[in-house]
Amino acid sequence: IITWTLLILAGCLNNASEELSVDLSDISHMNIGSEMPRLLYADDNIAVIQGAFGVVVYNIQYSLVTNRISYEHMKSYDISMMLASVSQDGTTIFIGNDDMSFSNEILYTHQYDISSKAIKETKEQPSGVFIPNTIETPGYNKQYDKYFDLQYLTSDRIVELNNSFIYLRSLDWGVKNLQIVICQYENGESKVFDVFK
């Protein structure tokens, strides 16, 4: 039993160190930009976030970023302005070129598999994507305002879970200070995760 436990722990540590290999070296010098990062998807295990850094997948259980798709990386796929959405089951990120053409038809040209980290071209459009709830600016939400600490910048997208909701906040405009907050409805208590620390 001890040997199996040690092998399992060693496997977990190896997985964690592989996941730590995501390059975040530019984050400390990066500003959030003109708008707060957006929560594209969340469940009990992961959160997918888009911002000035591109798209990242944050593993809530391990408290670390496991995947990153930077804007710079997507230039090699002829995507200059990344448009991203996540599948309903949270396994795939759909990527297209947000060329601001105001077309009613959103075309995703690539799929990114979160578990394998593989990007492939696709002509097949998703039948449905995950859509977080959009809320008003803090101070104008009767349902949520009592949960927000107004000293923080707060994202306008949340994801409802069973007895809680998830949102993004930051103390200032530095990307390094971005946090994920899971707020419990019953007691108002929050779990806070520093995304890039």
C-alpha cells in the first residue's frame, strides 16, 4: 500500500511539474488593458479566461495555470485577433479570427484540446458553446452586490455553479493581480485563487 501511495504521489508531482511548464514570464509586466479579462468557462475543476495574455486554463484543484494560448502563438495560425469560446463540456476551446467585421456568422477556424494541448484546423462549427452570465457593473446588481468587495475591479461575467458562483477580480490593472473568486450563496464566504502567482 505504501509503495502504491508513493507511486501515485510521484505521478501527481510529475503531472504538476509538467503543468508548471506553461510560460508566464511576461505576465508580471503586462497590464489588463481596456477591459477586464473575461471568464469563458468554469466548473468545479477548471476556469478558462481570456484577456491581454491570450487564453489560459486555470486548474482550481491544483491552483495553477495548466494551459496558455498566447496571441503571439496564434499569429502562426493566421489569427491576429483571437476570438475564443469553450465547449459546453469544457474540453475544447474554439478559436477564430475576431476581425471586427460585425458579421452575424462567427467562424471558428481552430480547435484546441485542453487535455492534450493540441491545436488543429477545423471547418466544423460548434453546435453550441458555453455562455457565462453577463452582469451589470458592481453597484447595480441586486442579486450579487452583497458578495462583491468594491475595492476590486470586477469582471462582468460570472458562472453559476450549484450553490455558488465564480467571477474574476483584480486589485489594480496589473495582470499579475488577477484572481478567481468562488463565492458561496449560503454563507457568503469566498475562496480566492491568485491566477498568476
